[in-house]
Amino acid sequence: MKVSFLAIGEEIISGFREEKNIRNSSSYLYSLGFSIYIQCVGDKKEDIKFALKQAESFSDIIICSGGLGSTEDDLTRFAVSEYFNVPLEENREALEDMKSKIKARSGKDDIPEILKIQCLLPAGSKPILNKSGSAPGFKIEKNGKVFYFLPGVPQEFSEMFQNFVLREIKEKFSHIKPLEEKVFKIFGLTETQIQKYLKDIGIPECVKISYLPSFPEVTIRITGEKNERFSQFCSKVKEELKNFIYSENEKDNISKVVGQILKEKGFSVSTAESLTGGELANLITDTPGSSNYFKGGEIVYSNEAKIRLGVKREIIEKFGAVSYECAEEMAKSVREKYGSDFGLSTTGVAGPDPLEGKPPGLFYIGFSSKNETAAFEFKFNIGRKYIKILCSHIALKILLDKIKDNSKNR
């Protein structure tokens, strides 16, 4: 079964307002196994009618959002009247509902003329009453197709979609089995690398993979019918990508996951940053409650600042500030200074120019605990902004892996 969503409004196609109604509601129907088609048009009757024709030719259900108010740019009802070749009529049920709302708010029975426009509905349509606002929606059935027209105000759309549209669809298509969904949050692989892994595993025909990149990580959503093949495939993916998957909750991020495990185990961390200039500490403290495990951090951008932290001058003179040795010393020094269980450090060349004869994009991440101090080298010449973000995320992934390894070895 196919569903078309049509968002109507100049404010949407101009980019002035973000479209939220379709984004939130389409996910419900997608999870029920419907194919989804989306259009956005402005406040022009001809554009609306053209979009309705396209949607009707493609879909079984058409859900429209916007253009049902009383202002001059609210033209949806007029476009629908012309499209279905039916007149607009004052709907008695909509009028009575409007009258009761006005009386409850002001004690008066009279409906202002400007609001009466909202009660003009295409002849033969069924009103969808609006509990959160004034403008009613309406439903039209034609040639086996069902059209729903709802206000564009997100709160009103959501309430009417959930309590009327979605409920009707679920009742009418109760035989449709909801799709099963599995989400993996992945760090350390690109989309194409993930795709190669999955193809090597063998993607069943009944499974659909969605790749959702958001630098510097990728979320994959696996959907399909709930059966043994689906479960087996997801298990294989989890096993094959176990070194890169950090969560199976779409709402998680690396900072939240690291924070949870630090809090659960009673561990703490501190940071010494050169390359990232505070980005790592900022990433850690983006998560509420981080004061429970983040002892503090220092930005040691200059060599003198590194030395004041505790890095030996001879280390910098012999190996340079951008080196394994310096990263290790930084991580160890900040751990000892703040009395934390773990210390993390970042040092490198953000670019665009070389430093100490070392190329842009070269950086080191230091890690220190009471049992181990180590550093790791990376090369990603992707510009100052993105290298700081990437380096900070890698540092937290290193910390996450070290904590997990430590737990396994106990």
C-alpha cells in the first residue's frame, strides 16, 4: 500500500519554516509497511491541484498538511473544491464545534466572519474536528482513494493525525503486519565501507537498509518483516561490525554512551587538549549529568602550557609537540593532576600549514589509566573544523573501547 504526504505552504518551500508534520507522521506509516511518497508545494491553487493529481495517481491514501486557516494565503479548501469539482459549504458540525469553542473562551455565541471561512468544507466531505485549534480538517473518499486534509500547525496536525487518521488507517489495514526495525549507531566506517560489509554478509531480499550519515558517524536502520531471516541477518551484522557499533538506540550519541558507562562503573575522566582546543571537553559535557564523571580539562595549546601541565621539556624538544610521546605525557599528566581514572589528550596539526615539519591532518590521541599509558596516530586532512570534531569523537571511542576491554579482562 502507498501513502502520499503533501505539505502545503510558501514558508516551507522557501525554507523559512522547517517541515515537521510529515517527518514525524510518515515514520508511523513506514513502520506499518506502507510505501511513502512526499511532495511540498507553495500556496498556489494550480500547484496544489497538480500535486493532488500526482498523489492520487500514485497512492491509495493522501495526507495533506496546511492551508486551512482564514488568511488570504490559505487556499487549500478552494483548490480541493476545484479539484473534486464540488462546491464549498458551511459544515454544520464544524460550525457547532467552532461555536462551542468560542463560547468556552469568551462566553459569546457569535462566530467572527473571518473564522467562518474555516468551516467551509467541500460538499460531501467529512469534518475532522480540531481539539487543539480552530480550523477543522476534512476527509474525502473518491474512486477507492482516501484524502485527509489537516491544518499545518504541528501540534494540531499531530493530534488529528494520531487520533483520527492513524487510527482509521490501522483499523482499515489491520491485516498489514508491522515491520521489524533494528538500528545500529556506527563510528569508524564510512557508508560505502558499511555497505561492503553488509553485501559480504548477504542482504536478504526481504530486508531494506537505510544509511543515515551524520559526520563523523553513520546510523543504519534495518527494516523487514519479523521472521527468522530478519533476526539472523541482524545478528550477523552485529557480530561483523561489533568493533564499530557503539549503540543500538537511535537517540544515543557517543558522548551519552561513554557517559553512561563511566557513571555505571564509577569511573572519571579528564582531558588535555591542544589540537581540539576544548572540543573534546565540550563533547563530553554536552551530556547532562557529566559532572558525575568529568573531573576537568585543560587547553594546552602552546608548548609552554604543555610543560606547565607536566610534559617534560626534553620530550617536546626531542620528539615535538605533535608526537606519540607528547600525547602520552599529556594524558598521564592531566590524569594525575585531576586524580581521575582516565586521562585523554589530543595534539596534532589542524592545518592548513605544516607544523614541526609534519603535515596537516596528522594527530595523536593519548590515553592514560593507572595500568596503561598509550597514544594512537591518525591522518585525516579534512580541514580545521572537521578534524577537531573527528579527533574528539575518536578519543571518546578509544575511551569506550578501553573501558569495555578492561571489564572483559576482570
